[in-house]
Amino acid sequence: ESHTLWDLNLHVEEGKCTVLMGRNGVGKTTLLSCIMGLLPVKSGSAQFMGQSLFDFSAEKRASMGIGYVPQGRQIFPAMTVEENLLMGGFLLDKTADAKKAVDEIFSEYNRLNNRRNNKASSLSGGERRLLEIARALIMNPKVLLVDEPSIGLEPRFINMVFEILQDLQRNQGKTIIMVEQNAKKGLEFCDIGYVIASGELVLADYGNKLLENPEVGKL
């Protein structure tokens, strides 16, 4: 049988940011998808707040407090900004709860509030990424899985997105697991960095230590 990830062990501390790095195709996005329950796992385990994640569906994991921001262009362009956000609350029991959560997002992010009735297709690249992140926040996750937040963005929008993620971690207590191809940006932002090569973990250290490690560039 073919596998993408092998003997990959990592510990994610509550309230911290962990960044996963490596070349294209080494299994970073696959790992996030396994945590979220979007891909089958043949063996291994994942513990989340004392429970085995692999026992639950993706929907249940979202309800337990895991949010997922997939890589790029994952919005509904023909729907308004508000409608896109409401889609993030599809697992909530009551529509009123989703609307309340959306209103809280709009009060937090004025840039989205100003566009709430605009079609998502009219948003800039940075605003679309903000919308993708905000939609994942509707369920008020404890852990946020973020796949390539900087991909395809102009530098000014990259800084905006990382400032938003930093606020979520430091001021709102979110735990963040991030895949980021921009190693320098990711390591400057994260607490702990993991480097993956050919589906295996080859390097792990504090972000500031990995920034100084020449092996990271080679890998």
C-alpha cells in the first residue's frame, strides 16, 4: 500500500503557533487534511483535548473546535460576503446562532463589514483570504489549521494576513497549525517549526532557532 506520511510525530502546544515546512509534495497539506478528517488514515493516532480525533467525522471535529482554512480560492464567488460567512456556520443548531457569529465577525473586521452585501468575487486577494479565515472562525474553533496563508498574495496583503493570525493567537488564544511555503515569514511568526521531507519529519525546533539553521534552506 502507498503512504504519504511515515512515522510523523508532532506535539502542538495550546495557544501556540506551529508551522509545517518543506518542498511541494512532501505531505504538508495531507497532514492538515488528515487532522481535519478529509483524508483516511491507515494507522496512527491524533489526540485532541483527551479524545482520539480519528474516531470522529470531519463534521464532528469541526464541532469539537477544529477550524480549517484550505489553500487559496475557497470562497463562493457568486454569494455575498455575508452569505459566505453564514456558510461557515452550517453545523450550528440554529440559524440565529450563525447570524450572531457573523455579526461578531463584522464587528471585528471592518474591512469585511464594509463589503458585507458585495459579491465575494468583487473582493481583492487579501480580502478573500480574510474572508476564508473569518468563515473558519464562525464555529469559534480552539485550533485553526491554515494552509499556505501567503500564497498568491501581494506583500502588503501577506503582512495583513499574518497580523490577523497573530491577533487570533496572542489576543484570542487560538492554537494555530500552519503550512507555509515562505519559510522566513512562517518561522518569524511561529513558536515551533517542523520541516518535513518525503513524508517524514526531519527537523524540529523553535522558530527563531530554525531561522538561523542553514539546513532549513537545503531541505
